[in-house]
Amino acid sequence: MHPIPVRKMAFEIPAAEDFDPKWLVNNIVLSYAVTGISLYVAYLEPFLVKSLRRVLDQVTDETLRENVDRFCRQEAQHYMQHERFNEAILQRGYPGLRERFDRLKADFDGYLATRGDKWCVGFVEGFEAYTTQSALKSLNSGVFDHPRTDRQFGQLFKWHMTEEIEHRNVAFDIYQHLYGDYPFRAKMCWIAQTHIWRFILDCMKIMSPVDTARFDDSYRVTAVHRALAVCAVAPMFVKTYSPWYDPHHYAVPETIAQISTELTAAAESVS
Ligand SMILES: [Fe+2]
Ligand SMILES: [Fe+2]
């Protein structure tokens, strides 16, 4: 089995009326943050795929070419699954959320139309450098299997985060292979990471007042909560700005390798 297997999964999709916005370990800040990620990747991941596919011909290393192809195929599966889950979130009815979501699409369409290959590949690497760390952190914590986590969303993210770890080196490797420009990479890490977090914070601002009115005060997310959330992820950003940052240095725990094996066994098909 290739270390970056492309799995097609058959997930049960939640209905809009079953979507509880406090779905992740019953923690509203974490839940909104990860819901924001689910929405974000629906437009980010097509951008990742298009950005790397358009430079694939410049890659002269055969192994890297195959890894990039597998990266793109894994990411394509991710956004297709998230699109199905996102409908349940959007149908719940949050005034302004679809408009913010549309603006996100316009951002990525604009990047592909106006930015060069190096900028786009740098953005891909900046994003992946962050997701690898949050994937390791979240899988190690066991939040997706927690009894107070929605099973359907939990399984979606467990699969997605595992595959992020499987393909953790690919964006870094293609960036180094084609450009290897450290200051530019660090700049793109900042641009990509602040882009996703601006979106996540906007989702919290849009969703929390609606849910607080709809349910109760436990859905309230204040400016202090949002600031604390940013403080919690900031060390992961900072780590990627180092000239010595290299995802090849990560040790993947045996428990995550075991999850990979279980997902392969549960997949509808694997290639
Ligand atoms: Fe992904
Ligand atoms: Fe990824």
C-alpha cells in the first residue's frame, strides 16, 4: 500500500435538523472553529489541487510527481465529502453565512486568476504547514471519538486529519523542489494562516448570536473567547516560520498509523 492512499469513504451525512452547532466535545468555541474549517476547505481544497496541478509538469522528480498526484486526489476527496456535510450547516440558517462563504470562493478564484504559480504553491505550503500540526494535535487528543462529539462529523474529521498527516510532506517538498525560497515561504505561511483564521473568526461572529438566541447562552462566543482561540493556535503558526521547519522531522505516533490502517479497511475503495 502506498503511504498516501486515496480512499473513497461512504459517510452518513447529517440532516440539517440533526446538526448541533456544539458538536465537538460539547465545546462551542472548538465546535465553531472546526465547523469553520469544514466550510473553509470546501473552497480551499479545490484551490490546492488546481495550484499544484498547474505546476506538475515542472516537477522533474518521479516520486514527487506521484506524491503530488496522490495529494491532489486525497484533497479532492476531502472537499467533496465536506461539501455534503456543509449543506447541513448552511441549511440551519445563519444570516450572512452564505455571503461570507461566497466571498471566500471569490478570494480563491481571484488568487488563481491573478497570482503566479510561486504565490499559489507558497499558499498551499503555508496552509499545509499549519494543518499538519493541528491534525497531529487533534488526533492525539482523541476529540473525534469523544462520547460528546457528533459521530458523523467526528468520523469525517478523523479521516480528513489522518490523510493530512499522510500527505504532510508533499506541499513542502514541491515548494522546495521548485522554489526553495525561505523568506517567501515564511511570508506565505503568514498569509495562508491568517486567511483561514479570519474566516473562522467571522464564522464565530455570524453563528454564535443566532445559536445563542435559538438555543441558550452556552452558545455565546465573546471577543475574549475568540482572542484565546487565536492564542491557542498562534504557536503552531510561529513554528512554521522557522528556517529549520521541515515536516519530515515529525514522528507520527503508532496510534495514528493504526487509524490509517482502520480507515483503509473501512473505505469503499482504495487506490
Ligand atoms: Fe485536506
Ligand atoms: Fe492537505
